Amino acid sequence: MVIFGFRTKVFVLAVLTLLCPRCGNPVAHPLHKAVTKFTLFFVPLFPVKTRYSTQCTFCGLANRVAGEDATRLLQQANGSFGGRPQDVRQSQQYPPRT
């Protein structure tokens, strides 16, 4: 008997401050990467599908993001435009009130 299937793991690549298209608030949007892998005897072997998405922390709206756009957002979050994207948690601080 052969046991096979698929397993999906979700990673948070960065937390970006974006303007939500539904509620219009500039709030945090975590950039998620979901990787689905083929498994044989519960051992993940190779990736089958990769998806990127963001989710508004205020209203909960989830948007799919293309791979090229996700790479561009990661490069903007890292502050670099070359090299490999890294796992970054970025938060924006508001200026002090005067």
C-alpha cells in the first residue's frame, strides 16, 4: 500500500503597511506564501503549487498577489532591489505629535 497526498504550509514573509481597497485604512497587511507539496508516506517531496496573498488586519479582506508583485513588495520592504528576498517583519512608526 502506498500512502500519498498533499500538504500546504503557510509562511509570513513580511508585514507591510498598505492601503486596504475595501475599508480604505492604511493598516498592516501580512504577506503570506502558501506552498503545497506532494507527500509520499507523509514526507514532503517536491512543491506542486505556490501562492501569495495579503490580508487586511482591520477588515479581514484577503487578496491574492502575483509572484512578481510579491517579489517587488518584499524588495520594497527590505529596502533593497537586488538579491534574494528575506524573512522580514517590518512595522511603520508614526511621527510624534507636535
